[in-house]
Amino acid sequence: MTSTSPLPGMDAQTLNATRPTKSFDVKNPKNLEALKKVGQDFEAQFLSQMLGHMFDGIKTNKLFGGGQGEDMYKSLMVEEYGKSIAKAGGIGVADQVVRSVMLQFQEANQK
């Protein structure tokens, strides 16, 4: 049987299982705060990945730094930069995630 799923490796049944159900109330402040937190976490991860690529091109001064330790701490620093930027308002990714999820749940509640 051929899968009609738009995502490779996911069949239609698995995709339908991930769709929103009526059990999530977007008007509940607790649910809305949790959704905003997930959006902010997603944006922080996205920003960390983008910033990581920016910092990859920076050469370290061998006299005062370098090595595996600096690489490890640089990745932790970049991750914290992403979290800080997202917490301060970010670039709008979190807002779009929240809007998209809320619309999907509102549509599911109307059916």
C-alpha cells in the first residue's frame, strides 16, 4: 500500500494521531502559558542553532584560548544567548508557533 503522507517516513495514520483534539482548551490561561513556554523554547533552540553557525567562523587567539574546553563552553554560551534573545522577545518565531497551534486547536474544537 502506498502512503499518501506529505512527510517521508510517516504514514497517514501516524500523522492523524498527531492532530489536535478537543481536549486542549486555548481559553484556559494555564494551557496558554504552557503553549507560550513551548513556543519560546522552540525559538531559543532555533536561535541557538543560527548563532552557532555565526560563531563557528570566529578564530580563537591561541595565546589566551582555544582547545576542546573552549569549544564546549562556546556552545553553552551560544545556547544561553539563544535563550536570552527568545526571552527578550526574540524574532517572532515563538509568536508564530503559538498562533499556528491555537488556530489548529480552535479548528478542531469547531468540528
